[in-house]
Amino acid sequence: MGASSGIGLRVAEEFASRGVKVGLAARHTTNMRKLKEKYPEFVEYSSIDITHANAPALMGELIHKLGGMDIYFHVAGIGYENLTLDPQREENIIATNAGGFARMISTAYRFFRDNNRRGRIAAVTSVAGTKGIGRLSAYSASKKCAQTYLTALEQLAHSENADIKFTDIRPGWIRTPLLLDGDKYPMEMTLDYAVPQIIKAIVRHPRVATIDWRWNLLAKAWNRLPDSLWVRMNIQISKPDSPLPKPGDNPIPTPASEEKETRAI
């Protein structure tokens, strides 16, 4: 889920090229259709918006076309700096990365549980879920929500004796359409570098996989910091750095002034 570009599309292509049957889903279908044309015997795809109520039913139809599902891989999400704290943009991030995440992960869980099938759920969250990053307020909060949701469902699976395994994949910055062109991000990784590690995590299914070792060390260091110290740190996201906004004349935006988000993966 989230295979129109970036990590999701590359992972799907790697599996399809090895003769593994894959189902792709995302809002935009252009790249998924091209992959279907390249590997017609191993690829099915569907246009699914995870923020819509019909997403579980559409996912069910895709699973039916595939003839079943053994692994559910979720990478759909949006993210960006929202230094003005535009309420609509904050809500969009939460709706996609937390609400849409719960909608689709729970659908996969129910498929495995209700059909008494062994299954695995792998999901890309982020190292940003380690702490609340001020310049990525809604994004880091939504990723923490996703990580906690996976833990909760794992506990539920044990309680229900459901044979479902979970892998939480937490990458640092990877150069995908999610990142702004021209900006440089700390310890940025290419898809060529990061995707093999993500595939390794999907195949070997550790409970948590941080991509890569540098981000693993940094996330552990962040986790050790007390919140009283963390909140005094100015964590910059990219170079050039986005300047913090000055107080505006209209601190309470009107609906007409709220920005609509269109960048989604």
C-alpha cells in the first residue's frame, strides 16, 4: 500500500522481478500500470485512497485478484514541514499517516485472523516517531501513533492466538518524492542504498528495523534524552534551513485560508 512511487514502487518491482506475485495500491496508477505491463504475470494493482471509507473493500478486491495474501506491506504516507501550523495541513498528515494507517493495517489484520491464516504485516514508520520533532510536529506524532498501533495489534494477536507477525521499519531520510528537490537532508539515503535493507527486513521480519545503522544509533541516543532537554533543542530538518515564521496578523485561520495538501506517496 503506497506503491505509486518511491519506496513502495521500488520494493514491488524488486519482488516482481524475482517472480513473486505482488499487489500494488495507491491513489495514482500511472507507475503501477507500467509495472503491470513489465511483469504482467506477477503484478496486480488498484487505485486506493487510504483516507476513504471504501479503501478496505477495494483492498479486499485486490487480494481476491491475487488469490490471497501472505504479507501486507504498508508505506503510504505524506509529510512536510508545516511551520505555520496550518490546521488543515496538520489534520491531513494525521488523517493519512495515523487514520489511514489504522484503517489499512486493521484490514490486513482481520484478513489474516478471520481466515485463520498465517500472515505478516510490515509497515514503514520513521525514526521521526522516536521523539516529537518541532518542525515535523504532526508527522512525528503520526509516526509514533503508527508504531504504538503495531505494538497494540501484536499484543492483540497474542491474546487471540492469531498467527500474525509484525515488522516496524523505521528509516531516516530517503530521497523519494516526499523530500523537496534541491534541499539536502542529514544522513540522506538513496533508494538504491535503502531498499535492499528494507527488503531484508521484510524477508527476515525482525520486530523493529531501523534503516540504516547510523540512524539506529541516533534514534537510540534521542530516546535516552529526557524531554526537559529535548524540547530545548532546535532540530533542523534540511539545508537550506526553513526560517521560522514570524507571528501573523491572523492567528486563527479561516477555512478559505487553510492550505490543501496534494503531495502524497
